[in-house]
Amino acid sequence: MIFLKPGILTSIQDIGRQGFQDKGVNPSGAMDTLSMRLLNILLGNKEEEAVVEFHNPSPTVRFEEYALFAIGGGNFNPALNNKAISPWKIQQAKPGDMLSFGKKEKGERGYIAVKGGFQIEDVLGSQSTNLKAGFGGLKIDKGSTLSLNLKNGQLYSASEKVKETPKTVNVKMRPPFELKQEIRVIAGKDLSCLDQASRDSVFSQCFIITTHADRMGYRLEGDRLNLKDGGEVISSSVAFGTIQLLPDGQVIILMADHQTSGGYPKVANVISVDLPLLAQLSVGQHITFREISTEVAESVFEKQEREINKFKSAVNLYS
Amino acid sequence: MEFEIHVLSDCSATLYFEQKISAEINDKVLATVAWIKVNPFQGLLEVVPAYASVTVYYDILLVKQNDFSVPTAFAFVEKYLSQIPFNKLEKPIYLNDIIEIPVSYNGEDLEFVLEQLNLERKELIELHSAPVYRVYMMGFLPGFAYLGGMNKVLALPRKTKPLLNVREGSVGIAGLQTGIYPVESPGGWQLIGQTEIQLFDLNTPKLSLLNPGDRVKFVSV
């Protein structure tokens, strides 16, 4: 496929680059890994197959080969040859077909997945684009091309099977989109270093996502949070979802392209299951934090994985 | 052995030693990482050293298979980490020679830095290139080493307005730290020099020229 319009910050992402943080290599990966995984499962791919992640303005793509593909993530009103198509559903394209997107309705990021995946070289075990380091995956520019792994013949037999599969991802499984989102967190090491009023305020106030929100992190605006004392901490590792308190009393949530380490107090960490919700929130949206225990966070995660596995079994029955 | 274990995220945990920057504590960190790599638990994805802490990232479902009696994956990891025989860990042996970094002391902030510190260029070069620095940890960018051991005389605050594009190979100072930008990046350190040496190379097995525990010396060219 060829990108006639690149969109903004369109890139190739998979589940991320693990195992090299001790060399300072940040993991990258899709922001909304749930959408990425569901689309891949739908297409019968391995869950972590690389997909195209895009934003608003969105890209316009012309297929150069036969393809089975699916669109998911936020709702960007996809169209094939200017005719609306359903997201979260397997679609077929032939050479010359044009995939475009309309007005963004919900969410912040969209995903294009193709059956069999894209021909992209693995760098350190991943196809994710590391924009900061300048390696891996592909940053999409105007005219960028992507070849598919599955060629016409293989796709033909695949498409025969597709007719039988549950061809759509159940609405209940997709990331929900609310104007005001509650995000569940577990307490961070330095939560107890906040003064009592600030500690209460973390979980009672409404934060706004500022314009400084991208793949590296979301800066939030809210009532100032204060530490009981100091605030200097020695740099240690951080994670996707770590909420750090900045010197100006505001917080930042680290996202997929976060640095590997941080020297700011760690107030809390967003639970894995809620990271895809966060990834779909836009500038200006409101969020509140609710603290849950590690035990609950793990059981919520296990429940999600059971649901995903059920879906996977349902798809596998037909492929 | 004093340490604390905290959850980082719902699938990572950090073991904190006494929170100070010292070679002795960083040695413990590296010895702990070495032990974990030799004695991993099922579900361990990654172990990462920092100045005075070690973080493990894990797969919740795989960890829980280790022991069905533990209530959470974190509880298992916490138990695993606290059972590490810290007092028997051997001090890491550093066989590597001192890694020399050739630097042209001609950074774009050099004049400003000399003025602020009231130093001659020759004095600054001497002060900056005399110590043997220790790599305490990696972070910020692929191949970026946090170096300790800079002369306090060179301490300067970082820029109030970070640069959008700091050139690859720029050598900077900020606070008590000095470091080298391995790739072009935004950055707020005062830039005093430039090196041609490649700090991160996908074509070498160790990827990063510098690694935790390494000793580093700057050489003026």
C-alpha cells in the first residue's frame, strides 16, 4: 500500500520493544494495544503483529495489492473508494482501492491491520517505530509504501475462510469512549510523600488533558499537588502509565514512548487494562483517578485476558 | 541489608536500596541484576538497573503459574526479590579497560560556560577530562549513560529553555552530571564539546558502547 497522504505522526507499531531498557532503549509500541490485539485476532494474525497507528488528520492509502484488512481504535469514519465501511470488521481490497477517513468522531488514535502483517524488518525483536532513536518500524511520510507479507494466492485461500469467521469485534470488547473518563490506578511509591490535602485531591479532583499530550506522555492540569518535603528523588525505572509529579505541582502520565527512567516522584500508576482508554483520550478531556489495590488490578487484567482468549478461540474455530 | 520493594505498575516492581548515589550501592544494584539474570523466575520479562534500585517487568499470568498459593503476581515477585541472598552476592568484577571518549571542547555553550564558571578553556578541559567517571545507569535515550564523578567546580544549572535539536555526539554538563547525547534530541544541558565516537550501534552485539559499571574518561582532541 502507498500513503497518498501521510496523516500526522502515522507510524508502524507492535506490542513494543522489550528487553533493552538497560541500554536506554524505550519500549515504544502501540498506544492502544487492546485495539491492536483485537484487530490482529480478528484477522487471524498473531496478536502482536505490527499495525499502522494514525491520528487526526488521518492518512489516505491506496492499495497496491490484494489485501484483507480491518480498521479499529477510535472511530475515524473509514471509507473504501469513498464508500463508508465498518470498522472492527474484515474488509477486502484490490489493487487501486483507496482507503480514506472522514471526520474523527470518537477516540484519538486509529489502527489499520492487514492479514499476515506488513513486510517490515525487525529491529531488536520489534517492528515498532522508535521516533526518538530513529530506528525500527517506519515513520510514514507522503509516498511511503508498505508491502504485505501475504501475496495474492495466499490471500485468496484466506479470504475463503474469512467468510465463515465471526467477522466483527464485539462492541463490549472495544475500548469505550466517554467524555469524562475514570482511570483506575494503583498507588505509587511516593504517594505517601504528598501532603494530606494533595493526597485526597489526587482522587477527588478532575484533571484536564493539556495540549502537551503525545506518545511520550500526557501533561495534566489540575489543582496543584504538594509534597510534604523535598521532591528530589534519585532516578529509577518507570513504566507505561507511571504518573509523575513535576516541580510545578502538575502531573504527567508516561505513555508508550516514555523514557526508561525518571527522577520525579511517582504518585501512581495507571492499571494495564485502562491504558488503552487513556490512549484514546484527546486534549481537553477530563479524567479522574480511582485508586484500586494491586490485587484488584491483577484480577481485572486476568478477566480481560480471559475475554480476549474467548474471542481468539471463536476466531480460531474458523481458521 | 536494607531494602524496600514497591509496585511500579501492575506488571512491574522495583527494589530500592538506600537512596543515594554511591559506587558501593550501585555495585549492589549490578550484583543483584546479575543474580536475577542467572536465577530468573517464570514470567520475568526484563530486569533493569538504576542508580540505587532494580526494576523487574513481568507477565502477570505467567508469574501466577509459579505458585498458585500466592494471592497476586506481585506477592510472588516481592517474595522472590526479598529472598535474594544480598549478603552473599559477589561484588561485580570490572574487567573492561577504561573507555576513552575523544572530545573536541568546542561546544556551542562553551563561551557561556567559561564565563559563568570564570574559567579559562584550558582549565575547563583539565577539570572535565581528569576524572575517571563511572556509568551508574542508562536511560533517557538509547546509549545515554548517566555518569558520576564530575568535579563540583563544573556544576551549572541546566538551560531554562531546552534546545529542540541537540546534535548527536554533543557532550553536556548539568548540575553534577555530565553526559553525551547518543542521537539528536531535545535537551537542556550546557554543551561544552563534541565527540565523533558512536555511542549506540545496532550492528554491535552490546549495542551500547557504555554500560552500567563501566569506567569512562574524556580525552581532549
